[in-house]
Amino acid sequence: MKHSKTFPAWLLIAALGHHLPLQAEQLALDVAMTKPFLIAGEKQLAHMRVGLTGFAMPSKEERPPVNVAIVLDKSGSMSGQKIEHAKKAAMQAIDYLGNDDIVSVIAYSHTVSVIVPATKVSDRASIKQKVGQLTAGGNTALFAGVSKGAAEIRKFIDKDRVNRVILLSDGQANSGPSSPKALGDLGASLNKEGISVTTWGLGEGYNEDLMVQLAQRSDGNHTFIESPEQLAGIFKAEFGDILSVVAQEVSVEIRCAPGIRPVKMINRDAEISGQKVFSQFNQIYSNQEKYILLEVEVPATKADTSKKIADVSVSYANMMTETTDKLSSTLSVKFTESKEVVQKSTNERAMTDLVLQQATAYNKQATQLRDQGRIAEAQKLLSDNQTYLETNSNTLNSKALWFYAQEQKADLDSLEDDAKYQLRRKEMRSIQFKNENQQTSY
Amino acid sequence: MSPRLATILALIVLVPLGLLGWLGGKLAKEEQARIQDSLQNLMHQRLADLDQTALKVTGDIEREILGMAQLTKGMPTGENLQERLRQMARENRFLRQIFVRSPDQTFLHPPEETDRMTDQEKAFFERTKSVWESGVQFYTPSNDASQSAGQHGWHAWFWGERINFLIWLQLPDGHLLGTELDTAALLAELIGQLPSEGTPDANIRLVDASGGILYKWGDSEPAQPTLPEAETMLSPPLQMWKLQYFAKSVPTGSVALPFHILASLLAVGIALVGLAIYFYLENTRELRVASHRVSFVNQVSHELKTPLTNIRMYADLLEGQLPEDLPGAHKHLKVITDESRRLSRLIQNVLTFGRSQRQELQLHKTSRTPDVIVLAVLENFRPALETRDFEIHLDLQAGEPMEFDADILEQILGNLISNVEKYGVKGKYVGIATKQTGGSLEIHVTDKGPGIPPAHREEVFRPFHRLSSDLSEGVSGTGIGLPIARDLSRLHGGDLTILDAKEGTTFLLTLK
């Protein structure tokens, strides 16, 4: 180094600047009942909401390094506009990454090509050049594409990195395992390694059930992309998420108090055995809240008493401090004979989320009915759902519920016509996924 | 070109060429088979290497899981055990479920009570129902419990149209610790470890039991669904999966002659055709030379005929004019006459032979008395025969005139008597017997010379053929006298044969 004389001063400034914002930030745990007061004297179902909010990222420079595999569909159906936009957007996305981040690019058709093996993002030009040479043609070996993407991630897998596969597909998986279940299982196993798969369905040809399963069980994002022009924006939003992960390996354990029976987790997979409920998130993004809603059965209890519902404990890897942090909380409920008190005390925020999740569940049911050809039943269900959402949007004063009510209307309009429904179905599945997983960034 | 010559020439070219072609084809076929063989070997080697990759994947998974199983040693029982096992299954990507089965076939984990089971564990029992109902023991039972401890292995079963795997370990206390693998994770790991590129001329596939493609790589895609060039089962525990090798272009079926063999065949063919042409030219040149010679001899003979006739004519004239008292002169003139007669016979023979070669012989029959002709011919020879002390014996019975060609009879007889004069010197005898029977004429000419062995009797009638050297030694001759005599007799509807005789030779001439 030629600058040896100025070095100590430079180091001092850098060190000072680095240490200034250092403070032990924690996730915010918010545990609440949708109704803090329950009617006394009767056995009933109650709902508890457990929310986790990511803290603000201290500074862009301190974000945890990421390890991303971009898995692009280069099958024949992608040729033309689609592949060009995908290439352009992927090349742009390289610029969002820093020199310490790791990226790999995989393209699949009937076979899989590792276009850019996992590498640090230091030579952006050569990475982009390789992406730029992609051409489309062939079948869709989706399972193999994701497997190879995961294999590239695994080369540098590290708990202190954000590990993510981004999968873009516009077609049916038709080479290798191609059932939603097989891809879902793959997602679940990747989830155990801390790898999430974000799935993007482009156009009208992809299998939304498969893409949703894969994203859901690996805790990635999912969206339906109507036109390739949107790709650039979507890449940006996804990288916004990836670059703002503040916690990983988030496990939530709920121990129900004696007498309280856990019935079901409304919006997420969970393991329920006896009094214990276990659920997990692969990551929490900065300034975003993820929540779960648990339905419990509460025994008949005397008025004017209080009852403990559950202990909630959360454990997670703090990406800022690289430590495993724990949070815990206890939740109780009070009993009253006054219905008015019950109504008035309602936690509006928790209640809104519960209505949204239940409406989402109804919407899923409607999808199933329509898939079975039971159009009339689906119409009835969607129409009821719309009313349910509209009513609650008024009482709870929620715009989100009102917006979702409008979606029910759009869904309803698509049911009669097969082609229209097939396209709308992608949107429905995409919104269902976003609701269940609180995917807010896009 | 005569058809025979053409056939011979064609054979000279085609036989070696055919033979070479056949050998070359055989060689090429063998070469092809050898290449195919080594290609097959290569492909199988490639697949065997890939099988090793798969074996390493399953081996690593097995080690990881068995290693993890060691952690369960000394674990608390009951609620806490279940907690720990669930935790382990949650954290390992290859595991769907861990189970512990006691020797009495009840489950310590997952709990058998429905209300303590998670939904996932309920699903596990649903999936594995057929496994437990099959009563499979996993380990090999033994009287000594410590014998079976540590036994481990894989168990595969079908559920939900998919293959599923268990890895089990027999614990020292008689419990069976098992794990259900996540097939998707196993396959993903396998795909991760298998190559994605680098096999330019081939397409390699990993297929499941029903032939469905699990993973494939390589550039070339067979245009139509074909059978793989090579196929191998994966080693256990994945033996229900197969690796298939599809080559882009493997020479199949039709055996094309390789270029070098074709080239050498062509070279040999050209050489043989050249040789055949050379033979043909040589052959025709010789034929031409021979025919030139024949026509030259014919021409010369023809040119000799006129002066010879003049010599004979003037010798005859001179004999009449010569006074009687000059015996020496008469004797000399006789020699001239005899020798010129001999010469004209010779010329006649040559000309007749030439005509017979050209198939120009013709008959000119007139009514004459055979014996008169015989005597006239004999008269010509008499001086020469008497000079050599020949005894002449005549038995002439053909005094009736009949239709025949006198010139031909004269020539045949002349040749026969000349033959006796040459070869019958030892016997010093010539017998001539004539006979007429119903329109045909028979003449026997007998000598008491050394005779002709029966085996050689036909040979004397072949042109330019002369019998053994001791017989013909010191005797001049053209070798065409007897052949001409036979040809002429046959032309005249008869034959010339040699009869069996105690001594010497008897020729039988028949004319019809």
C-alpha cells in the first residue's frame, strides 16, 4: 500500500462511522386475542394473533450478505419478448447486489444449464454477459432447475447469509417430477436448509398450484406476472425483500394453558401436538410484519375472571448481531357476561387480519369448487364472501378488507368462462398466497 | 473378342475383386463390431461412474442419518424424547419423519394416541400403513440380541404413486430407530450432484421404475422415442431407478465399407482391369502375328505352285525328247520329277490346310474308277519306294466307276503312302487293299513299321503334332499330312482311322 501514512486516520474514521448505529435491535413480538373479552359460561372458539415485525435496517451497508440463485425458464415458450425482458431484468438485478453477495444463474429447458456458477458479485460485467447470451427453446424441467439452483446455493450456504432461489417460469413443468406435491415437498426440504424459493409465474401458461406450493412450503414469495414488462419492477421488489432480511430461522412455539385446546392454525402450516403448537418463518423482513392466527377452544368460564390462554416463545437468528435471540409473551383473556363489552373491546387490527384470513380460506374453497365444475356453489360462496368482507370493512373500518371484497367481485365475473377463469385463477392463487404470507412488498 | 476370352478376362478381374471385397467387408464388419463394443463399454463405464455418484449421495445421506441416530443414545423417554425427535426431523432436509419402534411393535414415537399426534404424524402413519401391515422385520432376527444390534439398511415402498424410503437402525436395546426420507430432497440432492452439461453427443437420463424421466442432461435429444444405447440399474438402495444413455449417432445396422477399404478395392480393381487389357492386347497381337504367318505361308505356297508346275511339265517334255542312250540323264531327270512331285504334294497340303482353317474346302465329285486313281498315285511313289527296297503288295477290288472327288482321294492316299515312306522304313512293306461296298469305298494302307500305340492313335490326327522323338527322329515332316487326310475324308462323308494290328500300322480310309 502506497497510502501507509494516511492509513491510521482513515481507519479511525471508518471505525467510528461503523460503530455509531450499533445497538441491539430486536424483532417486535405482538401477541393479542381478536377478542380480549369472551362471553362467560360457554365453551367457545377464540383466535389469537402472533405478530413479528422486523426492525429497521440500521444502514444499507450493514445488511446481511445474500446468496441468490436466479433460475430462469428458457423453454421454447419463453422465446421472444419474455426471455429478453427476463434477461434484462436479471442483469439489472445484478446491480442491486454488493461485492460480498453471491449470485448464480441457472437456466432450464428440458435440461439444466448453470449459466453462472455461484460466485461473488465482483465481476458484474461477465455475469451480465453470460446472462445476455441466453436463448430459449425446449421443455420445462422445473424440478431439476430448482434442484440445481439449490445446489449452487449450497456451495456457499451460510446461516449468516440470506439464501434464496428465484424461479421464473411461464410453462407447465413437463420434464421430471412435475406435481405440485413433489415441488411442494422440495420446497419444504429447502426450507429446512434455510433456502426460500420465490416463484414467479409469467403469463397464462404456468401451473399456479405448483408455483404456490413451492413458494409456500419454502416461505418464499410468489406472484403472477401478467406481462414481461413488469419483470424489472418485480425483480426490484424481490431484491428489496431479500436485501432487507433482519431475522432468519424464526420459530414460534405456542404452549396452550391447561384446558385450552389448540384447534388449527388458520393461515400457515403448523405442528400441533397436545397443547403445543409449532410454526416457523424462514425470515422476517425489515419493517414488515408477519403473523399467524391460531384458533383455540376455550372452556366455559365464570364471568369476571381471567384465564391464561398460552405462553408464546419465539427464537430467531438476528442477522445484525449474528446471535440467536429469544422473545416470549403470555396471553390471557377475560370473561364477561356483556356482549357489548365483548364487541367493544374487539382488537380491530387482529380482527381485520382474522377476517382477511377467513375470507382467503373461503376464496380457496371457491377455487376448489370451480375446479370441480361446481360453478353455482362457487358463485354463491364468492358472493357471500364479498358481503362478508364488505360488512366487516365497514365495522372494522378496513380498506384492505374492502379491496379484497372487490377482488371477490372480479373473481365472480370470471367463473362462467373457462378461459377467463384459468387466467383469473392465477391472480386468485397469487392473492391468496400474499394474504396468507403477508407478502406486502409486491 | 471371343466369348471365352471375355469370360476369362472378366473372371481375372471379378474373382480377386470379389474375394477382396468380401474380405474387406468382413474386416469392416468386425471393425464395426469392435467399435460398437468399445462404445458400449465406454457408455457403460460412463453410467457406472454416474452410479458411483448416486451411491455416494445415498451413502452420505445414510451416514448423516445414522450419525444423527447416535445422538438419540441416552435420550430421555416420553414427552422430551418426542420433542427432540421432532426437532431433529424439522432440521434435517432429508427427513420427513423419525420413528422409534419397540420390540413389541408399538411405537414410542410418533405417539400412537391420536390426540398427541401432529397432523404430519397422522399422515406418516397413513403413508406407512402398508409397511407395518406387511409385517416387515427389517433386521435379521437372532437369538443373541447383540447380534442384530447395529444392523441397518434401507426399505423402499410405493405410496402415492411415488417411491418412498426408510432408513432403519437396530438399537442395542432391541428398539428400531427409523427415518422416513424425503424423496424430493433425495432426488434434488442427486440432481445437484449429477452433471448438467459436458456430454456433447449424448443424452443421459435418470428414469424411475415406470420409465418416467426424473432428470436428464446432455445436448442431443433423440429425434424420436428410441431405446437407449446403454442402460444400467442404479446400485441399491436406488435399484428401482435406471440410468439410460442415448447417443446422438451410433452406427447401427448397415455396414458401410470404410474409405480405406473402398480405396484399396478400387486400386486393385484398376490394376486387374489394366492386366486384363494387357492380356487381351497381347493375345490379339499374337493372333494377328499367327494369321499373318499363315497367310504368308499360304501366299508363298501359292507362288511356288506355278513355277513347280512348269518344272514338272518341262521335265516330262524333256523325258520324251531325251535320247534313249543317255541312261544317266534319264536317271537325273527322274529325280527332278520325283522331287518336284513331292514338293507339289507338300504345297497342296499347305494350301488345303489353309483352306480347311478358313473352312473353304469344297467337294468336286466326278465319276471315276478308284483303282485307277490308286495305281496312278502308287506309280508316283514307286521309284522312291523301290529305291528303298519296299515290298509293295496290292489287293485292288474297286474297279467299278463311282462318284467321288479324285483330287481328294489322290491327296489322302499321297499323304498315307508318304507317311509309310517316312515312318515304315523299318518294315520295308506297303500294302494297299481297296474294296467297294454299296456306294462306299474302303482302302486299307498297311505298313510293318514300329506301329502307333493305341493311346496315341488320336494324337497323330492333331495338326503340328508329332509322336515321340525316337520315332520321328531324322524324319522331316510338316505335321499336317494326317490331319488333312482325316479332314478331307470326313469332308467326303467318310473317315480315316487306325485299325488294331499285330504289327505295323493299318489306316482305314472310307469315302462315301
